[in-house]
Amino acid sequence: MKAFVATTGVAFGLLFLAHIARIFAEGAHLLTEPVFLATTVGSASICVWAIVILKQRK
């Protein structure tokens, strides 16, 4: 279970970083798109949640 949580956290962390890179590449107008904003916040939330779970299990 620990490996699954770590892998999921890394995957969603990379997705979040890709969204940040896309904002820098294409401009801040992406922040007005609700789906883009929701997936960015969602992926960051899941990444943080995975970190919290991993720290609790130690």
C-alpha cells in the first residue's frame, strides 16, 4: 500500500508541475478556465494528501 500511495503522489505531483509549466508557457489566461483550474488544484491536493499519508505511516 505504501508503494501505491508514493507512486500516486509522485504522479499527481508531476501533473501539477506540468500544469504550472503550461501556465508559464501559455500565459495566465489558463487560470480563467474552470476545468484547468480544477484539475490543477485537484492534482496538488492529492499530492499533498499522499505526502500526509506517507508521513503518518512512519
